Amino acid sequence: MSFVSKEKIRPATWEVTAAIDAETFTAKVDEIFTKQMPNLSIPGFRKGKVPRTMLEKRYGENLFFEDALDALLPATIDGAVKEAELELALRPQDLDVKEIGKENGVTLTFVAIVKPEVTVQGWKGVEVPFTSPDVADEDVEEHIHQLQHRNARTVEVEDRPAQEGDVAQIDYEGFADGVPFPGGRAENFDLTLGSGSFIPGFEEQVVGHTPGDAFDIEVTFPAEYHSEDLAGKAVVFRIKLHSLKKEELPPVDDDFAQEVGEDYNTVEDLRTGVKAELTASREKESGDGFTVALQGKLAALAEGEIAEELVAKRTERNIELFAERIRIPVEQYLQYVGLDNETFQADMHARAEEQIKVELALEDIAKQEGLEATAEEIEAEYVRIAEEYNVELARAKFGVPEEEITAGIVREKALELAKAAAVKIDPPAAEEDAEENTEEETAE
């Protein structure tokens, strides 16, 4: 018997005490000594002929204690875990040998992170926001209008002043307190008026001018501007307007329909095709959004203890997968998006915790409903994996444990059951929170 006792020290975490009796430990030490004897020597004795008492006197009685413990440890821990009736989620951690010797054997402790036991109640009939995938005629026309823009040609404007939507070719030079500032000068620059790509107020002051005009623009840099020298500062830009261009949209006729899609012969074909594409896209987007919202509800309903180590391990793995996907160092990505590492880590930790809760909730739903994976379903999933990764079926089966395949199938069945049992409700209307913002500004 290797199990001695167990004590819960944290959520889903136990400290287990195990023991190896003196007789078993001593026998293993003797066995290792016998195997190692031919390789041992000390001055004055031939190799393999050194008396054990001499070796222990020279090197200590514990000469082979570590080797014996290493040999006995796997069976000792496995036996203790089984006798303690624990289902591990991670490998045992923090091994600590409290006592070791021939007289009393070995006493040790280790930390067991167990698989969380989560229950989920109230999942049938849970209300989940659902966005309708319906496509209105206005949506179709807006998409066709976008296609017009993609196929538009640019023409010179010579008979009127600049207006929003025009592309103005300009020279500009910026002055702060009458002195040119770095990065504030360009020639023959194409600026789309109304795009909002320049400092607020800049593009609006180009509107109304005609090619050949030279004029000044007064603007103030935003307080949060990246350059401290210019942030919140009033400046003057000297402008020379060279030319104006505008988009000329093609008419929506049969020729246009044939140009934008080889399957379209008429405008009616185009409208029918666009509506089908938008519907398919929105159905996927709506379905994905509904699934994510439902999973969040299930995670919130899940009750049980989850060890922090389990969340930390999932977080670490998720970050590794994220790094593989973006193909640049995470630190570099965070600099690009202006996100600090602490916030990023907290977000990834929260996502990992929700993922684990969702999986456990689905497993409990499957248990409640008696869901199982059939042999045909398991085989079909192996075939899918083999085809996706272009490997032989036998290799797919070798690389992915059947238990993992089975668990995935059962969770998917539980998710589909939860979807069918959920009540779809309209998503909450977007609010501007104008009153709250006003109150905050007043407080400031």
C-alpha cells in the first residue's frame, strides 16, 4: 500500500502523502547494488570485487537510494493516486521526500491537480442573444453600390470646386509658431476629402477650393497626438491645390453584372446572387455569434472548482497557438496594437478559464443526457483528421488518443443539444450611454 493520506490545499488540488515500506525499498536498493557491482571499484580492490561494506563506508549507506527511489516512484505515485480515488488533470507536481532509509522506507508528498468536477443546471431554456441573418433589399443595393465603387474609374474634375469624396492632389507644409516642423511637408499628395485620414478640420478646409488655389489651413493637433511637441498645438498648413479627381461609378446594368461575376448575365441575376452570398455570410456570422454567446452562458452556469494550475497551462498553450498564428513575436504584436503585456495576459487567462468551464459544462450535459460517441463516429473523425493533415489513417490513430476523439464528439453533441434547448432572444440594443458620459465629464 503506497497511499497514506490526502489533504485538500487549494481548489481541485490535493497534497497526497505516500509511502514505500522498508522491505520493498531495501529490496530495490539491494537489486540495484547487485546490478551495479561489476562496474564498481575503489583503490586496493579489483573492479567488481569491492565488499559492499567498504563501498557504503566510503560513499555512504545511501549510495543507491536515489536510483531505488527513481525505480519505485512511478508505481508508488500511480498507486497512491488510485487508492486516493483522484483523477489527475496534470502530472503530479512538487514532489517532496520527507524520509528515506532502510529502516523506515520512504515517505513522500506530492501535489495532485485533479480534473474539476463541474455541474451545470438551468441550461435548458437559457436565453441567448441571436442576430437575425435576414438580408433586406437595402442590404443588397448597398453591396451592389460597393461593387460599383470597386469598379469605378477616376476622372479629372475641372468644372467645380473641391467637395467631399474628391481626391485632391496637394502640396502642404506645416508651421508651428512660424517654424516648419518635421514630417509636416509633402508634395503631390493624394488626399481623399472626407476620409478622415488627416487632422480633424484639415480636409474640411480644402473643400470649396479649386485647382491652382494656394491657401492656409489652421488646425489644432489632438491632445493625444503621438508627438509630444505637437500634441494639442495649433499649427498652420500652407496648401497648394494642383488637381481634383472623382470616382465615376459604372451604371448598374447587364454589362456591369457580367463584369463583376461570371455567373451573372443580368442585373436580376446579380441581385439574386448577392442576396444569396450575403445570406450565407450572415447565417454563418449569426450562427457563430450565437454559439459564442451560448458558450459564455454555459460557462457562467458551470459550478465547481478549477485548479489555477490548469488554467495557467491552458493560457500558456493558447498564447503559443496565438504566436504561431500571427507569425511574429507576441511582444512585437503588443507594441503594434498598443497593448501592455499585463492586460494581454489577463485577457488570455480569462479566455482559458472560460474555455475550460465550457468544456466541463458540455461534459456534464453529456453525462446528464447519456450522450456517447459511436464507433462509426470515432472512425469518421479519424478519417477527417487524416484527410485534413494529409497523413495515413493509421498515423492519425497513433497520434491522437481515442479518448480525446471520443471526448470531442461527445462535447459537440452536447453543444448541439444545448443550442436546440436555448431560447433565442433579440440582442440588446446598442446604447450611446450619453448620460453616463455627461456625468463623468461633469465629475472631471
